[in-house]
Amino acid sequence: AGRGPPGARVPSRVSATMLASARTLGVPRISATASRRFVARAGQQQQASDGPGQKVAPQRRGLRGSVQFLAACVTGAAAVAGVWFITQPRSDHVASTYQTQASATRSDFWRESPRDLAASKLSPILDPDELAAHKKNAKTWRDRWVQGRTTFHKEEVHPLLLRFEEMVLRERGLAFVPLAGKTVDMLYLATLGQTVVGVELSQLAADQFFAETRLPRTQVPMDKFGGDDLKRVHSCGNIALVEGDLFALDGTTDTKLSSSQLADLKAAAEGSAAVEAALAMAQGQGSVATTIWDRGSLVAIEPNVREKYAHTLAHLLHADKGKMLVVTVYHTAPSAVGPPYSISFQEIKDLYEPYGLKVEMVHMLTTTDIPPKFRKEGLTDMDEVVYVVSAASK
């Protein structure tokens, strides 16, 4: 197993960054609700760490006071060292420890995949049956937003992004968020100076993101690029949320707009670098994202389109500087029970290594907090696993 997210200092840092940086980095305003939520979070954590508000008695003088002072210093140093260890990202030697522990009880997690590795280098075009199933699944996700069945949405910044962001973020880079929904992670990444491009099937999710954050929105049509697959891009400052199918950004498009058409779209975008990046992706340009934040997207899609998904993300990832932070789950329930769908370490490698990418496991945590549908299958826990995927030379 592993350790959970770090303690109080992270929410404090989140709120400070959110409140101090939003205006200067292109996001003109954060909602009062969001601000109160982050501030309240920091306050609760601080109160929990400080204890009840009581006056501290002056330190006693003399030998007894000196001994107590030295003991307090030793205890404090040990506590700081413990917190430092807990909050450090999982490196190779820790990941190998996880591998040793996991292999004893969950051997399937490390099992070699029977798939032909060369197959993942072939064209990612879906056959008619796969395409029909994908369209049906896309409609299901849109319906879930309409019906309010969005228990997967988190009201706060994802704790694993807070914990591992320094492993993947580059200063003033471009962060891409697939299957973004209305996650506030996009807002958080923007306040860190990232140009953020998300992609989401549901118009309702995009509407709710801008309504709940109270960000003024510009909309630019994208139907000239992908027909029914790309609708429009919603933007504010350095955030752009593409309403459409992720797979329309896989680099196989034949659509090329004229310079005058592009100029019109860029003018409608009011000079937004995020929108320009989205337009470039829609025209098939790759190697643009210095960071990809896969916050459970891979385990949300149907397993039969994983190769198409991996191809799309590998295409968008910057060839030299790009890194992905990928959050997955591993469990032994039948695939029909998902999402989230289980995926093993070897399967992750099979998806990304053919593109010259290196896969490193940085975190594994066994959790008993699982959806009821998995308990009906007899499961009592599942593993939450985090990977960093990057160029093999990095």
C-alpha cells in the first residue's frame, strides 16, 4: 500500500495561489464560492494542526526549562523529518518496493500482456463496430451529465495532482486535460501559470464549469474542423475547454483551414493562447502539451478503444519536454462492472512504450472506499495507482 496526500500545507498553498495569481495569469476572477471553499479548507487543516486556540505559557527558565526545550527540538525535528518523508514523491526505489509487495498478492498486476506490441504501432482508426460502440458510449456520458449522475466529479483540486505536480509541470507550459468534465483542476493549473486546454464531450459540463467559477466566457465555433466531433471551444484567459470528442484531436484529420479562416477564429478568441493551442490541435498539430493530467480518464473509457486513446495522447504530448501524470485503478472485478475499468502496470507499458515513452509507477494505495457496484461483485478494496509517463530519455 502507500501513503495518502500530504497534510495542511498543501491546501494553504492552493488557496494562496488561487487568490493571488488568478488575475495576473489571465483568469480574471474566481467565484466567491470557490474562494471560500479553498480558504475554509486551509483554515480547517490549520486548526487541526494547531489544536484549540490556547495561550502558550512562557518557557520555564533554568535547567528543567533547558531540558524541555531540547526535548521539544528533538521531537520537532523528528516530526519535520516524518512529514518530509511522507510528502516526497515516490521514486524508483519506492516503486520497486511496491512492486515486491504487490507481486505477492496481486500477481495479475504485473502479468505480461498477451497482446502483440507491434499492433499498437498500427493505425488507430476504429473499425465500424468499435466506432459505433464509441458513439454510443459518448451519448451515455452526455446523458449522465443531464441526469446529474456525476459522482466522479470532485469539488476540490485532486489531491494526487497537488502531491505530484512538481514531477510533471514545467514553468509556463501547456497542460492538457482529457475528459475534463468541469474539474477545478483546470482553474488550479491556470493559476500556476499553465496554458490549459481541456476536452469534454458534454456542453452541460462546460456550461457548469464557467457558471460555477463565474469566469466570463468566449465561445469559438469548431465545427469546421471535425463536423459533429468538435462543436466549439469555451475559453477565458489562459483556459480553453474544447467541447467535443477527444479522438478528433488524434492528428489524423484532413481538415486544413485557410489563413483567413484561421485569422477569423483567432480574432473571435480575442488573442487567447489557449484557444490558439486548441485550434492547432484540431488541425492535427501534435507535440504541443508539456503536461497531460489524466485524472482517471484512461480508466473511464471502454477498454477496446484504449489504443486509440493512447495514440491520441502520445500524439499531443511534447516530444522532448512532455510528461503525463496518470491516475488509474486496479481491481479484479469483471470489465462489465466498470467504469472505472481496471488496468495493470504491464498494460500501461504496452500502451505507451511503443511510442518511445517511459512508464514509471510513483504511487500505489489500496483503498476500501469503492463504489457499491464493485462490492456487489465481492470486492472489498482496489488499488489506486499513479504513473508518470515521459520521453524515454527523460
